[in-house]
Amino acid sequence: MSEAKSREKGAVTISLLGRELRVACPEGEEKQLLASVDYLNRKLREVRDTGKVVGNERIAIMAALNIAHELLSNRPGGASFDAGAFRGRIEAMQETVESALAADQENLF
């Protein structure tokens, strides 16, 4: 499992495909976050290693689509799905990713 690089004021530094990012993490949820980071890193590497997708942004989008497909395909047939709550979580994750990317934008070029 991944290890958090550092923790400070409700944020943890993680590594995705070798790139370090600081993300918000409530106290006591580090273990779940790190399990998510491990899972996402596996999915990112799967997409990257196919050689069909070039660029980290495209790799991330394809991995996200694959994960969303897995989630929706594995739902039990009778289970209810709260689209509003799901959308809210996706938007929160998107904001976190966008803010991390914006903070590191000048280091990309």
C-alpha cells in the first residue's frame, strides 16, 4: 500500500504515476485515501501500459472512465443509485484534481 509522504493541516501528499499531489484528507481517513491511491495508480498504469493512450491527462481520463464503468457495471440490479450524491462526489474530486494541477501547472513546461 502507498504511504502518505506528509500530512499537514488536513492535507496529505500522495503520488500518482510518480507525480506528487497534496489532497485534502479528513483526520482518520488516511488509510482509505491510500487504498484509493493504490487502486488509481494500478488503473493509471494499466491504461498507460497499453501504449494506446499518450499524455497523463488522457491517461487519467481513460482510467476514470474505466473506473466509472466498473462501478456502474458491478451495481446490484435492485440497488438504488443516488445520482445527485454521486455527482457531488465526482465534482468534489474534480475540484481537488484541478486545484492540484493548477498549483503545479508552471512545473509542467
